[in-house]
Amino acid sequence: MRPMSLPPFLKTEMWVKRGSLLAAASTFAMAVALVHGVASRAAAQDLTSGFAGEVDQNQELLLESSEITYDFDNDVIVATGSVQVYYDGNTVQAHKIVFDRKTGQLTASGNVIFIESNGNVVRTSELTLSEDFADGFANALQIDTTKRTRFLAEKARREGSNVTTIENGVYTVYTKPTNPPDKPPLWRVRAEKIIHKQQEKIIRFENAAFEVYGKPIAYLPYLSMPDPSVKRKSGFLIPSGIVDDKLGYGVTVPYYWALSPHYDLTTTLTPLTKQGLFGDVQYRQRFRAGQVSFSAAGLFQSQPSQFTTSRADERWRGAVNSTASFRLSKDWTLGWNVTYKSDRQFFQDYSMASFGGGDPSQIYFEGRNERNLLSVRAYAFQISQEDFENSDFDADGFSPVGSSLQDKQPLVLPVIDYDYVFSDPILAGELALAANFTSLTRDETDAFSIDGGTTPRFRGVDGTFSRLSMQGDWRRTFIDPLGQTFTPFAYMRGDLFFLASPDADVTALAGESFVGRAMPAVGLEYRYPIIATFQGGNQVFEPIAQIVARPNEQRIGELPNDDAQSIVFDTTTLFDYDKFSGFDRAEGGTRLNVGLNYKLQLNSGYYLSGLFGRSYQLAGENSYAVPDILGATEDSGLASDLSDYVGSLYLDTQYGVKVGAQARFDKDDFSVNRLQAQASAIYGPVVSSLAYAFLGEQPDVGIDDPREEILGAASLRLQENWRVFGSMRYDIENSNIVQDGLGIGYDDEGFSLSVSFAEDRSRNDGDTVNRTLYFRIGLRTIGNTQVSSGALN
């Protein structure tokens, strides 16, 4: 034997283009190939980058070691002493690498660590592979992925470049690297044998068991799943359970169909002991420019008499839905979200449906860029509320208030919005144009009365109502040497109304085909921020005044009002040129809005801001004092020449506590007419939130009593992973708990479990209270399952 060696104090570096030493790096890559299929597809996908055959053999390899020996007689190359191999983004560390060129076998031994380019770490004591990587063997393999999942194998063997067999394999997740190495994980999957057939792209588990704290709780004689190279594979998904007093017991059994790389299907069957077989189908397809889905759910009820709401006691119940979004070009999008259900309570009764019906159905076509927007939309509303009786508010000559609620909902088709901001200054200021066209149709007039029926008020008028509105806004800002800010502005708005209705005599359009309205306005806004700096922070006092001059609003109370019914006067709308929420009303007269803005910023991180002000009607007719066909403005706080006071406060401690409030105070006695407050806090193990709302009476719309509610929620972490949580919504005015819930949960990085109980007294489905018990368990990378009680009444 003629050995060749270097002194141990010298470090050897060798660059290799191709050849025998290239096998040293690729060998360690094979360690991943031996165990990559141990568990779930989602986690195993992270292990593909280091598979043998996926390294680029044209890359140069750098080998560093304390000593390299070549036995010419036996044709063996040996690298020893802190051997490190760098190749194609991968790093291999071992105490010794031996390559037998006669047998074509390579062995790495001694604390072998392989760090893949994607961050995965492979550890083993010894790894042996053939030169062509067709066969291999390893003992005591461990792989930690970047997703904090762990693969363990007692033995692993690879044969014929196709079949990898793992004996006594384990798959699990880990939460903290500091856990004792001999401590069993919270859960893991163990199998006597795991077989991966690469050509068939299948991983098969034999005699598998699901273990919790090292103890088996469920045995799986046979389990198979797609290998990591398969992105989608047909098969059963994790089921969930249902317990409900009206539905009985049931289990959802979903099956996923991977029909193509571009489209798939999920079918779910849920047998229910009381109502029969519930079916759910979802079809999804992706295109180069977008995606579309079609869904359907329903059943033939076995015991329809279990339900008392309208049409819920029929045999056939179900719903269909379609969603889509297509990017037609860089700026243009076409889409829809359309749902139809057989009855109003379908989604409440069958909440296991894969799609919901809470949002209105809509179709939209939209284009936008930095300065332009064009949106065309159509809406349809299918309500969930049941019809009811309340003769106290019926209006003579019209259907009762709580009847035909669906017929009173409008079909809105279309709503067209256009906005354009000029890029170049106009008269040294900014000019913006806006337009809106809305047309809606309802089958029945929505009327009520607050004086025994003699004076009707209208939320909506039957027939077709259309309106075209166009507006141009101009403004320019000046700042003088003292820091005072002056912003003159002007706008011009025009509206054209059309109404075709059997009840058109309730408006001014009974004998007119079209009605026009114009509203020009000019104004000036003044601000003067005064900054005061002190040791530890700074504060800003900013007086604000805004005056808007314009003629009186035309034809108040003579035109329909569908989109300007909500009048909320607070600090968020104090300095709006027009405080109506929509286009159907246009504020008129000369108005002055004044306020004081205050901000405090401390170096410690505390931030406080507040705004207080009011509004004055200086001249002309007050739009809020003259009722329209609804009469919602008289209780708005703006109906008199001197408005109510409005104020807001926001506090952020930067240490987990945030508080915000909006309030409106009576102009005469400063009593609270409206208050909304919310607070959130994180303090030690407690996370909590609290919200309070008070709305004063509104006799002009039939609300004679104030409304006052408080909503609270909190979560308390008992230990590192355990928490208890609860919430309550309480009606203070009526001394009634509206909703409440309580639960306990466990959470770590690999496992979650929660059990909760909730009560709901707000639903209008014939039950005084709906009680729900909810159980959920989640295993990271494997999936979630749940059992819901539905209603325990």
C-alpha cells in the first residue's frame, strides 16, 4: 500500500469539476431520498430539492478536510477529520468519507450532517450508497425540515433507483429545539414499514399507528398517499362530525378529485340520522387569466316537520353558488359571486355547506389605474330574516311592515361608478370628476308609519327607480409663512331622476317622467397646527374651520331615497362637504363646520388624539330639518341651526392597550345622544376586548326607546399552551343576554384543540335560544377536524 497523506495541521481544499469526489456530495443528497415519503404530502414537499439526480452535476464541488488519503493498491479514497463538502448550495459535514472505486461504494460516517439548499437538515451516523445511487442503505436517519416537521427512520434501503423501504419510520412535528431529545412529541405517526415507489409516485404505510404522548390511540393497517412530487392527488379528506337536534347525528365525508392540473372537484356526503343524505359538490377551474367555481348543496329531507320557518319544512332544500374573477387585462377585471338558496334559513340550518350565503349576489366589471376608476356592478339580495307581525307600525294602504320582506328587497341593476382625477393642475389646483348611475327595481313598496297609519314613511317604492349623478370637485391648498393652511374648494353636481311605479304618487314624480336637480357649491377650509414640544414628547393643537356656501336643496321630500337613509353625524363626517351617505340626497344651504384637533405624542410611545366640534347652519334651508319620504334626518343631530356636539378620542399606549370612542352630545344639555367605544388590551396572559354602544331614541323613524349594548371577549392563558376564552353580548336597555360563549383550548406549533359552548338569542327561526357545542382538533401538516352540535335546544 502506498498511502498519500497531508500533515493534520494543514487544511486541504480540492476543487472537482466531475468525477469520483462528486459522489460525496450527491451521496448525502440521497439521504433525503431514502425518507422523503414518511408522512404528509404538504410537509414532504419540502424534501424534494435534495433528491439524488436533482443536483446539477455540472457545478463545481469544494471539499475541505484535515486529511485526505489515497490507497493506490486498493483504489480507495479516504477523507477524514472535519470533512466538509460544498456543492450546488448544499453543505455536508462528516468525520469520514470513504470511496471504494473497485466496488463503486461510498460511505460517510461519524456525525453526518447534510444541510440542503432549502434549509432542511439531515442527520445520520452512517450512510452507504452505490456509485450510481441505485442502491443505498442508512441507519438512524433524522430529517428536520424548514416547516418544523421531523422524519425518523431506524433503517432505510433503496433498490433499483425506484423503491425506497423504511423500517420503523416515524413522522412528527416539533415545537422547540430545546425539548429533551428523549421526550416523546405530543403526537406522531409510526409505521412498521414505509414503501415509496417513485415511478408510481405512491407512498404506502404498513401497520401504522397514530400516537399521542408516545401511546398509540388509533391503528391504521393500511394508509397510502401521493409522493412529494405530486402536487394534487385524488383521495379522501379528513371528515368532521355533526350533532344537531333537528338534523340528528352525522359525519361529513369529503373526497377530492384531482381531474387535471387546472381543474378539480370536491364531493362531500353527509349522512344525517334525522334528515337523510346531505350532498355538497364544488368544482374549481383555473385559467391563465383567472378562476371560476361552481358549487351546489342540498338534500331531500326525511323529517321536514322538524323546521318551522318559511319553506324550511319542504322536502327539497338546497343552494347553488358560482364565483369567478378574471383579469381581462392589466387594469380590467370581470367577476361574480352569485348564490341562490331554496329558503331563507337554509345556511343557518345546514351550516356544513361548503359555501355561505351571507353576502349579496353580485356581478362586477371593473377597471382601475392610478387616477381612474370605472366600476359596473349588479346586486341581488336574498334575505335570511323571516316575515313577522307588528301592526303598530303598519301604514294605511300598504302591506304590513313585517310581511313580504323578500319582495321589498330591490334588484340593483346596474350601479355604475366613474372617478377621474386630472394629472395636471387645473387653475393651480386639483380637479376630480365623479359620476354614478343607479337603477333598482322592487316588487313591493316598503312603507311604515309612526302615528297609527295616517302618515306613511317609505324605505323604498315599488317599480323601477333610476338616477344619474355627475359631480366635479376642485380644490387648492395654500400655506402661509405662519403655517396656516387655506384650502379653497368648489364643486358642481347635477342629478337626473326617473321613477316608474304604481305608487309613484308618494313622490313628486307622479306626473313627471324625469326630474332634474343641480347643486353648485363653493367653500374654504382653514387649519392652523400649533406644535408645542416639551421634554418627553410633543403636542399639536389644530383649530379647523370650514364654510360651504350653496343654494337650498331642491325638492326635499319629493324624491325617492334609497342610498342616503343612514345619517351618522360624528367626527368622521364633521368636515364632509355633504354629510349624506349617498347620492339620493344633496345637502344645501350655507354651513359652517368648526372643530379643535389635538394630538399628544410621548417619547415613551404613548399616543393620544382627539377631535371636538360642531356644525352651524348659517343661511338657507337646512336639508336635515325638512323630512324626505323616509324622515330619517330629524334625529340626526343636524336638524337645528346649531348642531349637536361631536367628539372622538383615541389612545394607544404602545404596550398592548388601545382605546377609541366616538360620541354625539345634545346641543342643549350636553347629554349623550350617541356613543360608541371600544378597547383592547394585552396584559400578561390576558387578551381582552370590550365594545359599548348607545343610540338614543329616534321617534321620527319609530324608535321610541334608546338602545344600549355591551360586548366583551377575553382569553386567559393558563399555562404555556392552555387557554380559556369567552364572550358575551348584553342588551342593557332590555336586561337581556343576546349572545354568550365559553371555551377552553390548547395550542402549540403542531397541535390545537378547543371545546366551546355558545348561546344565541338573536335568530328569528322560531327558537327562543340556539345552543351550540363545538369541538375542534387540528394537527399541523395533516389537517383539521371538528364536531358541531348545531342547536341543543
